[in-house]
Amino acid sequence: MSAPVRTTTLRRGLAAATALPLLIGALASCGYGSEAKEDTSKVAAKGEKLSADQVRVGYFPNLTHATALVGDQEGIIQKELGGTELKASTFNAGPSEIEALNAGSLDIGFIGPSPSINGYTKSGGKNLRIIGGSASGGVKLVVNPDKITSLKDVKGKRIATPQLGNTQDVAFLHWASEQGWKVDAQSGKGDVSVVRTDNKVTPDAYKSGSIDGAWVPEPTASKLVSEGAKELLNESDIWPDKKFVITNIIVSQKFLKEHPDVVEAVLRGSVKTNAWINANPDQAKASANAKLKELSGKPLGDEVIDGAWPSIQFTDDPLAATLQAQADHAVDAGLLKDPQLKGIYDLKALNKVLKAEGKPEVDDAGLGAE
């Protein structure tokens, strides 16, 4: 497991499982919107059926969800499910995916750390579990080089984040605090101005000059670079071992209890997909882009995807200590009230799969279910 994460900010007496109301609708991995769409292109289910006729899996049409994009596109996850049908849906924001999971219309989801925390604490720890990791990294601070040439120049400038209280918003607020700058979290006003801007419109906001930079996930960061922005900081560089969770795999506790064999099969598919991605990066990049084209009608341009892809690490490890750190940072920023995360992880099925694949087991940082 990674070294202790940012010890100056960890373990601030986390206790009651209460999230501020603003986070209920705001915590999203990327903030691309909220509409869910069914993925109509499916690899046929073949072979022996598991304990469920189908499994409903949600993910974002986003590069930090490339495990799901590629696993779906290449049929790797469906192969592990055999005769049980993979029914995929895409979501554009964390809250809507959490709502679908809580409503029973989704069984398993690929999702960011902040909505995972919010979904777990909002339900009093009763509705979901994190069962695996998917990706690390893929977040950058990119800026207008005519206005900002060094990190200290960020002070006094207008920096976009995707959404109030989302994963990148929390990260930027924490980073700004570490520079000694004061920012009111809710208004975004202070020594640096935080401008909450939907990732879909951030490139236009940059072109118009209404923002001076952005702390955003891929591919938005590389889209900005294609518009003339400059990468000033890769968030991975400020984390121990240069790793932090950006995408988890979560499951409905009800589905986990009733269909553990299906959950295990999806995890096998995820582990095998990550192995294939890491062994075949160029093919995997093309596969992810083909799926994005199918889902959105338009692939990412070569300049954008080539700039984005290397910054994302595909990993089965959920990097549990970094999830705790991100929760602590949200508490420090005043965006979260002392969440109790004990029980948020159940990694037994993942570790069973990893052992069978000859890979090392992963750790839940003391946050596992009993």
C-alpha cells in the first residue's frame, strides 16, 4: 500500500456520517451533466448464465472511465459474465449514477471518489460498497501562459473547477490552502477566484478569457491545451507514489449480497481489461475512442487523446488511503462534515480475483466492511 497520505491533513477526527446538503447534488467525478443513456451496442451473452439474467453497469463517457469503455467495447467483461447479459448505461455526473444505484435501476457503477463518499454517507453506510479500483490520475492544472507562468502566479487569477464540491474542486481548494491562500469554499472568492464551470463549456470559457486556467480531469485538460493553454501542474505529482483514486467500482449492497458470483465476474472482467490496457496501450486508446465515438457521435481528436492518455494510470487497487485523504480535504475546506467511512470497502471478491490472476492483493486502509 502507498505511504501515508499527506499526514499534515489526515485524520482530523472523522466521526459522524453527515454530509452537507450542498454535496448531495454537487459531488460528481467530472460534472458533465446528469442524463443517463443506455449503451445499445452489446456483445452477445454466451454460455452458462450466472445467478442473475443481467447486470446493469453504469459508467461515464470519459477517459478516466476507460476500463469500462474498453471492457465494454472489447467484450472482455461480457465474456466473464457468460450467459448473464451486461446491460451498460452511461451517465454524465456522479449524483445521477448514485441515484440510479439507490433506486435499484443500476447494480454496479464506475464512479469518482467524491460521489462514492457522498452516496455512502448520505445512506448511513447502507446502500453501496466500493469493490475495486479502476483508474488513478488524469487531472491537471492548465493555465493561460500569457497570464500565468508559475504556480505563484495563480494567486489572484480565475481558475475553473467542474462543480462546487466535486473531486477536482476539493483538490484545488486543498492545494490553494497549502499555498497559504484563503478562499471561501462556497462562494469561491478569495486570494484566488474559483469559478465552477461545467467541463463541456470550460474550453469556451477559456477561449473567451473569462477564466485564466482550470483544475480539470481528462480529456478537458488536453482540450484546453489544444486551445493554447499550458499544463502547469499534474495532480499526480503532489500525491505519494504519484497515485490517487479518480475512478472506483461501486456496487449496490443488495446486489452484492444476492449475486456475489456476478459481482466477481464483473471484477474479473475489470482486472483483465486493465491488464489488456496496460499491455496494449495504443490499441486500448483506440478502443476507448471508438466507444466514445459510438456513445457521443464524435471521437476525440488525436491531439487531445494523445495528450490525455499518458496521464491516466489503470489500476485494480482502489487506493483506499487516498479516498480517506480526499474526504479529509473536503472536511478541511468546510464542504463535508466528518464522514465515517468505515465499511465503505468490500474488497474480498477483488482480492479473490487478483489471487487467481497471480497478482498481489490490495488493502482497504482499515475502511473495510466487517
